[in-house]
Amino acid sequence: MARILAVTNQKGGVGKTTTAVNLSACLAAFEQRVLMVDLDPQGNATTGCGVVKREALPTVYQILIGNSALTDARVRTEFGFDVLPANRELAGAEVELIAMDGREFRLRDALAPILADYDFILMDCPPALNMLTVNGLVAAQAVMIPMQCEYYALEGLTDLVATLKKVRAKLNPKLEIEGLLRTMFDPRSVLTQQVSGELVGHFGDKVYRTIIPRNVRLAEAPSYGKPVIAFDRQSRGAQAYSALAQELLERGGVVIQPAEQGEHA
């Protein structure tokens, strides 16, 4: 049965899409069955894995409003995982969902028939607490929170934790924090080190050991429609996301053999 993770942060520009795309590819490289769901109307996660979003029909929009089955919308990428694509028409779902019965549960119900098809379902949520994000949080078992180690990120994290408590109280009592992921990390910055220390001190082992560095190849890969492990497997960014995939699997009790570590690192 699939482990469903919402990759979310109400603050923009923290690496949510980068994480969703690259973690999906790295988990697939470890022979996991992965579905990535693009819940952002910008559709960046869709293009980041080589799918042309203007040609992708049906999309998650049709799934949410009930005009298509999820099995008709998922697309197989050349990188070993499936994607449920999005494009700008998804912005209209926000308005249409308001009038629908069970609007917060549309995605959860759509995913239910295919849970046995996957080991992981990763959802790239938009940087706002809207109906799309709520659908992601209600469908998820846990959230992965990418964040930069800077002062404003701590404020945003406080707001996000408060939001998660509300969703847990009213809509999804099983929702938990899977982990906090430090992204765009620059170890030369004293503030970065201080904020990182505060995170570990407050959240303990909820903070992933793996740290995602600032890396040019990570920034370049989306323009080629590729995850970074397909763009430059030897880059620091590729190695970091491969390590994150391994850490996530180990947290779930999946033992990675030494040969696999060497092959996919």
C-alpha cells in the first residue's frame, strides 16, 4: 500500500517542486513504484519530469472535478515513475470545488482505487493554503516540509504547523509530519548554521539527516525536462536527493543493500 506524502510549505521558493520531482526519480531508481501528483497550477513539476503540460490531457483538474478517472490521467515518464500532470486550467478548480460536496476529499477519493499500484505517492502542493493544498493534506498520511535555513522560514514553519493542527483536528486525524528537509543549504552562512541548529534542537529526528545543498545542476535540470539524476548523476544535488530517498526508505524499514547504494548514489 502506498505511502502518501504531501510536499508542502506555505512559503514559496523553498524547493518543493525540486524535491517532489527529484525524490520521485531517486525513489524510482531504488526500484520503488512512484506516482507524483502535481497540485500546482503552474505545472512546474509536470514539465520538470519531461511532460509537456499544454499537451497533457486529462490532468489533475479533470480528476478533482470528476470528469475523468485517475487511471486515464497518469502519465509514465522516461525516468521510471508516473506523474499526474497539471496545467493552468487547474486554477479554475479552486472556484469549482467550493460548490462541490466533499470538496476537501476529492483527491483522497480519487487516489483510493490505485493505492495498491504504488509504494509512494508524492504530491507537489502550491505555496498557499487553498483548496488544492487542503486536498493534498487530506489525502496525505504525512507531510514533507522543504525549507531554507533563514529567519523568515522559521516564521513560516510556525504558521504551517498551526495549519497542520487544524487539518488534523477537522479533516485528517492521521496526518503527521514525516520530516523537515533543509534545502538550498549554504554551510558558509552563520545564520544558516544557527537556524539549522534550532530546527534540530526543536524537532529532533523529524529533521532529515540529509541536507540539500545549493547546486547549479539542480537549478539547470528542469530546463531540460529532467530530474537531476538523469541530467548529472555525479552532481552534489543528485547525490543529495539519492541520499534523501535512501533515508526515507530506511525510515520506513526498507533495507538498501550495499550494491544498490553504490549503483544509485
